[in-house]
Amino acid sequence: MSGLSVPGLQSALRAYDSDKVRERAEGAARLREIFSNRENLLSFDRTASRDGGEGWVALFQCLFQVVVLEKKNWLRKVNSGPQGELFALY
């Protein structure tokens, strides 16, 4: 990504991907701070304006990465339940 700089975003995503609950919680808190910071959102917007939308693509890729990590963690938790199997939701 040319010119897009949001301090701490990659490290927050790595922390959120951790198997350790404390690191995941810290990653989630940092991600909330990053995405609620107006300057960070303006950074995505400036990049998008300059590079044909690339900044917004980057923002949504980050958000979708968080969803993927959350799903992975949820499945890990469900699969380690009492029977060790994934229960179908009806």
C-alpha cells in the first residue's frame, strides 16, 4: 500500500490473532482505538482520494481480517466444548 500509514494497526491485528486471551483483549482494545481515531480514518481517506480508493480497500480488508480472526476464535472455542464437536445452529 503506497503511502498508507496507520501506526500500530499491524501489531494490533497480530495481538488480536493470539491464542492468549489477554493479548486478544489488548489487540481488540487497540483496534477500537485505531478505528475510532479521526486522524486514522482521514489517513485512509487521503490514500483513497490519491490512489483511486486504495485506502478504503485497506480499511475494509482490516475489518474483514478482524471478522475472520473472530470466527476462528469462536470456532476454536465451540470445538473445544463438552463433546468437542461443532453444533449445528437451526
